[in-house]
Amino acid sequence: MGRSTEELLRLLADLESDQVERKESLKTADTKDRVCQAICAYANDLPDHRSSGVLFIGATDAGRPAGLNVTDRLLLDLADLRGQGRILPPPIMSVRRLEVEGQAVAVVEVEPSPSPPVRFNGQVWIRVGPRRAIATADEERRLAERKRAADLPFDSRPADGASLGDLDLTLFEREYLPSVLPHEVLAANGRTVEQRLTSLRLATVDGIPTNAGLLILGVEPARLLPGAYIQFLRVQGRDLSDPISDERRLSGALPDLLRELDELIKLNIRTAVQIGETLRDSRRADYPLAALQQLTRNAVLHRNYEGTHSPVRITWYDDRVEIYSPGGPYGAVTVENFGRPGVTDYRNPILAEAAAGLGYVQKFGAGLEIARRTLADNGNPPPEFTPDPSYVGVIIREAR
């Protein structure tokens, strides 16, 4: 979030702040290099200010306008410093024009990087009090440790480009909060909606939805997370080339998505009437509902949402159901030990907690065992898992 005009004017006049640098112009290559060094230093944020550093171009060391002609070309040149490939990883920065005492000053605002250390021409620049310096090995180590501490699970990170306007706050208050918090806590809790979102890790302290917040409460999650939907096909036959009788794209906030998924599964399960030796009717479904619920929910909750446009794919044939989710086994779960009882890990822990709070997960780590047991009880073969480094697939065959 950018600083206000009032904050910028205060910083310009603050001659002691180590979060400010001033340059009278940008005429020489040496000056541009020094500006890049400052951008790099503010992106590294070694003092851990956790707020932006600011460069004023067209200002004197005394904090007064220098009379520089701040043209659109100058602003474009400053913005282009980010994309030249000399500062890596690319800094988070903005460029704008500021009116000071009737004259224009260019402002470059640099946010602390989530992935330090940041380098300019291969060197790690930092701010030490009022001056810039190249980081020592120990200072580089401190920056690298800070990055590791910031390596949060994907669903805990801020959702790029999202705002609170992307969340269904009515759903949050009407359904989600009563599901995950006891009534007495809600009754005694005087927090604002924003504070509650933050405490449940659905938004950051800056009011930016996390990826979990977007997936759980998003009005349209797939707009910002393009793979956040389910592709369902009902095939009349045993091969993908056979006619397709139904095709659906399921998307939306997690509670709505899982409800719609449950209804679709129920709609496609067939129940046969069998007459036994005693001539009494018995009914058996071609697939147990609980098994398909567990396996499809696992696909939604444990898939990889980062860096892919691929959806969860459910293809329902006449003799089997195939489910494929993007992203291979995660963490302690490997291709070799996948499905082994007691071996669990969570790629999206907040999403998993939300599903449990909403009543869609009975017990953490028990989903595959429930699926195996209910399939066996119904007369279906065991599920056939195909874990791969890039996806997890499972085939469920109809009851014999």
C-alpha cells in the first residue's frame, strides 16, 4: 500500500530518516546506478522496518524541490529500472509525481522484498544508518534466514491482485464464522470483520485476502487463481472418445463448491435393486457416496493452486470414475509412501482446516482409509492411485 501525500511530504522534510534518499536529477549513468543501489537496499530492508523506502528525484539534500522538470519520460525511465534485469529478484516499487511547494518531484517507493536477498549487478546492497553499503556474508545470511521465515504455505500468502471486495463477506458472517467459532466466542467478540478475517488467516493485517481467503470466500476465485475450478465430464461409455452426456465447470467459494460437488456425485450414482435368496430386495449403489466424497474433496483441498491453470478433473465413465488433481505428493508424503496409513502432510493447511470446520472433513488424515473401507464394504475394488511428481490420480471402479 502506497504512502499518502502527507506521509511523503513528512519524509521529504525528515533529514534523519534512513528510509529516504534524495537526488537532484537523473542525468548521469552513475546517478542511475546509485538509484538502483538504493532501490536494492530498500528492497532488502535489513533494519526490518517492514515499510517502504522512498527516493525523491528532483529534491535537494535539504528536502526542498530542486526545480527538475519531471516529465513522463523521466517517470518511465525510473519505472524501467525495475525491469532491466539488473535488480534481482525484481523489486516491488511504484513511481509517481508529487507536488512540493508548487514544483514537481518524482517519487520512487520501494516495498520490502518477500524474497531477500535482492541483488543489483550481483551485489547485495543494504542500508546502514544514513549510508548504503554492500552486505557482509553475515548480513546476507540474515536476509536469507528472513526469506525462509517468510516461506509460508501457498494458502497463507497474500493473493496477488486481490482486495476485500473479492470476498463474499455475507457468506463469511452467515456461514463460515458460525462453523469455525463457538457461539459464545462470537457473542463476546467485538472484533470488526477485517480483524476476524485476519485472525482466521483469511486476510493479512494490511487487508489483503490470503489465497486461502480467496479460495474459501471468493466471489470468483478462478479470476485470480485460474485453475481454481473442477472440470466434470460424464461419458456414455468406457473411453473418452465416447459421447459426453454431461459437462460441468464447478467453481466458487469453498462451501458452495463442495455443496455443488456433493449434489453432482449423488446425481450420478446409480442404485441397483437386487433380489436375494430370501426374495427380499436389497439396494446397492455402483459407488459408495462417502468414498467419492472423500476422494474428490482430497483433490480440491490438497491440490497445487500455484503456477498452474489446470483444474481438478473428474471423468465419470460407465465402469469407473477417474479423478486427477494438479500437483504431486507434498512434504512428508512422497510418490513411494503415498497412501500409507499415518503418513500425512498439508500443502494447504488453512483450506484443510476450513473444510473440517465446515463439516466436510471428519478426521485429518483419515480420508483415504474411509474411502478404502467404504469401497470394500460396497463390493468395489480398492482405489487405484497413480501419484506422480506433477499430479495425483485415482481410479475408482464400479461395484462387482
